[in-house]
Amino acid sequence: MAGDSNQRAIVLFGGKPATRATPVPADTWIYDGDVWHKPSPAQSPPARDDASMVYDPDHHVMVLFGGQGLNQGQSGALNDTWIWDGSNWSSP
């Protein structure tokens, strides 16, 4: 989760499930100061938890890196970078 000072919003991706039997979410959520919104981006990173995310003010994007993939086929440490431009995710 990180704050987007340009859009004045908080962006959250993924998260930790309540139990190991529950899949790790691959959701993007945006908090605008009043309510949470769940956009439907055309492309999205694989599900993960324990990732790092920061806002890049020079490029006006969020940068998501790494984390732990816990779902089938995506387990273990992830070493990838994703960019959120406010409407879609991309991997440089």
C-alpha cells in the first residue's frame, strides 16, 4: 500500500489471506479519502503478500516490487516490478 500524492489517494495491491487455505488476493483497491474503490485493470500482477510499493512523483506512478507468492504456481519469493499508472498495471 502506498499514497499517491498526485491523485490524493491510497493504492493497495494484494494482501495476506486470513488462512493458508484462502488464496492470496490479486486485487487493486483505491481509497479516495471517503470510500474504497476496486478498479478492474486490463492487466494485473500475480497475487502476492509482503510486497513493497512506493509512489514515484517524477513519473506519477506507483511502483510495486517483489513479495511472496503463495498461490499454486506462484509460490516463494517474487523478484518482479510492476507499475500502476492510475488505471492499469504494466511490467517494465
